[in-house]
Amino acid sequence: MNTRDIVEALVFSTSGTLRIKDILGAIPGVSVEGLETMVNELNSIYHETGRSFLIERVSDGYMFVSRQEYAPYIKTLQEPAKLSNAAMEVLAVIAYKGPCSKQTIDGIRGVDSSSSLKSLLKHELIDIKSGKPMMYFTTNRFLEVFGLNSLADLPDISQYEEVFSEE
Amino acid sequence: MIHEQGREFILHLSSFEGPLDLLLYLIEKNRFTLENLEVCPIIDQYLRHIETLRRLDVSLAGEFLDMASYLIWLKSCLLLPVNALESEEGEFNPARELQEMLMAYRAIKQASRDLSSRPLLFRDRFPKGSGAEQNDVAFMGMGSLMQAINAIRARTQKYVMNVAAIRFSIQDMMKRIQTLLKGKQRVSLDEVIQKGDRMETIGALLAGLELSKSSFARLIQRGLFSMIYIVRR
């Protein structure tokens, strides 16, 4: 048994994300970089042996996910929840401008966003900071779902403006 | 009415996310760019669309009318001599304001498309244990708390009995549950209930019992006062 196998066992035993600090707590003497190297090695092994899954870095941890090509089969077990275009727009505003108020969101979109906010809250992709006005921000769940390590991984929004001005 | 190649066409507002989306569509259709936007023809087209829809007695969302009145104001500003505006508001440029609003919206629209096209969890990538298992309801932060409070409020706000009670057809409710169960293995009673009043709740429960009697589904409740689930057999 080597440390890499222990990392594998820990991530395997968790449904969802296992936080990096929990892994480091369970295996003394391992660094964040060392952990990343071991996960990369595990993923190489999975790839070489044609496994249907890999370990993915999301938000502040690691989790086992299926490879994309198996999605059509897995979908037959459980129909995935779909977000409307409106909800996706609201989510984009909160991801880029958050924490922000409903007024900011409505201002950018030019429409009322109440029902989209409800749906995003229900899916736990956003949360509320109490206060007046209430501020909306994206959750770790959002990072997990969209495969991001942090909000800094989002493409720079000014990039879109540049693309547009080249039209 | 809008004329295009001699024919009239009417836009369906439901295909637009809002007035800014409609404006972007009109700009693209006219092959204008946001950077060198000719504001007046776009304003005219927008107002003509809204007027047509109003004449057809289509109920318009408030935001489309708000935008119409904003655009009328904007056009009136543009028709004023430049000096009159400058003296009042310094470097006030209403057309630029509209342009910036549209650019910000377009950037967000593009960003939301890019987000959607990422490999999404539960659509393209599935975490271990997510297949046939229903995700447990986790308490997560203020959002869940507010939703729980709203759910309670929705359930308990009616203290006054309506004399003319609304009768729910059990048959309709059974159909509603069967439709919901087409997509998944089980639904909670809360998902079946739309308005949340007592009659509807009773109707949903009776419909669930009927379905259980006909062996289409069974009802599951883990403990006293916990959520009742209707599970497809």
C-alpha cells in the first residue's frame, strides 16, 4: 500500500467532493502539490487502462466523475435537471458580478429575475448573503457543476467585449 | 406591422428573454453593430413591434412597455439640438447609455452560453453515487433557509376558509403525478402540489393513494411528519 493508493481509497469512499484539507488531515506529511501529482498519476493509470472514470479537481477538493462519453447511458438512470436560458443568464451575472443584488441582475438583463433566482437557489447554485439589499453569490456547488476550481477560472468577461468590438 | 420583402411578420415575444434581447435581435437583423449603432431606426422598429402587438391585444410583459417608454424618451433627447443637452447635463449621451446597456447584456448572454457549453456535472459528468440515487436534501446556507421559510409560509398562510371550496379532481391529480413520474423514479408530495393550499394537498395525497391501489406507484414516508414520496413501481 502506498500513499497514492490511500488517496484513491479516500476519494473513492466519498460520494461527491472530498476536500483537500480533509485528505491532508488523513495522510500526514503530504503536501498539496504532492497530492496533485498523485492524482495525476492515478488519472494516467485510469486512462491507460481504459477506465470509465477519473478523479477531477473541483472547487476545494477532488471527486470521482464519469468520463463524458458515458453520459448518454448514465442519463437513462436519472434525467438531469435542466436550467432555462433565463436562469443561465442570471447565473452568469451572479458569477461575474456577484455578490450582487437582485436590482443589479434585473438591471443588466432588463427583466425581472425572481423565478430564475428561485430555481437557482433550489439547485443550490447560488446563495444569499443576508442584509439590505440581499446579495446573491455563487456556491461551491456552482464550481463543482461547472468544473471550476474557483471563480478566477471563469473567462475574463472583458474578453467578450473585445470579441464584439471586432465584429 | 413590419414589412420584410413585402410581407408582414409578427415577432413572438416569448422567444426573447426580455426587451434587451429583442433590441439585440433587431440590431443583428439590420446588420448594425453595437459599436456604430444607429439608434433611431432600431428605436422605430422596436416601437412598431410593440405597437403591432398591442393592437393585436397581446398581453405584453411590463418590461417591454417600460423599454418602449424609455426609448421614446431617448429618441426625444436625440432630436433635441446638441447644445441644449450639453448645457444641461455636461457630457450626457443617452444613446451611449443604451449602447452600454446592450453591450453589458450581450456580454452576459455570451458568458451564459459559454457556461452552458462547459461539461456540466449531472449532464456530461456524473459524480460517484449519483446514478440511480436521489440526492439527499442538504441544508446549505441562507438560501435553503429562506426557501424553507417560504414553503412554510405558503402552506400556512391561509387561515380563512373559502366558502366556495375549490374541488380538485383526483383524476387530474393522478395524471399530474403520472406525468411527473415519466421523467423520474419518484416525486415528493411537495413537487406535485402547485398552489400549496389544503384542498390541493389532500387531493394530491388521495391521488397518490389511488395510484398505489392500482399498483402504479407506492407511497413512502421515512418518519412521522417527514416528506411523503410517490415512487413508481
